[in-house]
Amino acid sequence: MFEDRLIRNGATISPEERPLLKSKKVFIAGCGGLGGYILEMLLRVGVGQITVADPDVFDESNLNRQLLSREDLLGVSKSQSAAERAALVNSEVKLIAHQERVTAENATTLCRDADIIMDALDSPGARIILEDAAEKLGIPMIHGAIAGWYGQVSAVFPGDNTMKTLYGSNTEAGMEVELGNPSFTPAIIAGIQVSEAVKVLLNKDGVLRHKLLYIDLLNQSYTTLEI
């Protein structure tokens, strides 16, 4: 069944590439707005193992944008919901769920088995912690951030220090506190993050390394900045 479900990937992810992708392990930091969509796409694209970490439970404010949230899941652990979603969408993917926050103390342990790390966090401080763990482990990371109509994506490799370049000493939550997030922004940014992850895992060209793709959905403007 695993092979049959991937037929529609066609030549985009070729039959020769699919076993390589299936051998890959991904860590997702956060199961909220970005993380839920990232999980969904990774389950369907053909990776073999996904580990998620999120300490929170769903509340009413999540229902507008978080794919894993539902009215009947209010009060349920986001990481638990991720595991249940994985079993429904693609039972052949090994899903490891941790109901805990990514911290400086546990980040390297949570990420150590991954081939790539997905940043679905919501504060600069947490992203810098994740980047530090990726640096120590020698693992690439795909950064994503959203706020209102706006979002950004970058592929971060060991030694790049992209989060520190972007955020400096700022460790507090940013524009998303004021602007909030509608349903469409996390879906689009997560899709770009997953496309970047697949390119990295399959050793394809065109990765956003040393670049920041900045997206303004209000004006449908897509700008690539050099970092």
C-alpha cells in the first residue's frame, strides 16, 4: 500500500527516490498552525518516521487555523492528536510524540535521530534554541514563521546561524501576537517548508540556503532576500 499511495507523486518524486525518502526521519518542533500542516504533508509525501514535540492542548482559539484541532479535541494534547492523525492518514509512518516543550535542556535529545528539523515554533528564542541543537547535531533545519498575511521560510544548515542573524538578541514573540494568524497563511508557509525539506532530503538543487523567502499574501508579493 505504501508504494500505491505514492503513485501520484509521479516524476516529481520518482520511484527511484521514494525508497530514499522513506528512509528519512523528520523532527517537527510544534504541532500548532505550521506544525499541523507540516505533519499532514509529510505523512502524505513518503517519509518513514516523524517525531513531534508540543506541550500544549487544544483550545477554542486554535480552531481557526490549526489543522489538527477539532471541536471534539478541545483539551486534548496536540502531540497526541498528531499521533492519532498519523495513524489515520498513513499508518506505515512511524510517529513518535512528545508532550513537551523544546528547551535548551532537551532539544538535542529530541532531535538527535532526525535527518532534518522542521521549525514550527512561535518565538525567536525557541527558534534559536532549535538552531543551536541542529548546529550541535550537524542537522539541517527548515525555518518557517507566520504573522497575519505574512510569512517567511529559510533552509538553515550547520554553521549558517540564520536565526541569530534574523532575530539577534530578541527572544520575545513578534508580530503574530498583534496580527494573529488566519487559516491560509500557515498552510502556504508549511507547504513551502515541506518542499524545502524534500529537496534537502533528496539532495536536490534550489534550496533556500543563505536566503529568506518573504511572502506578503495581502499583495501577493514573494521576495527572496540574501542572508
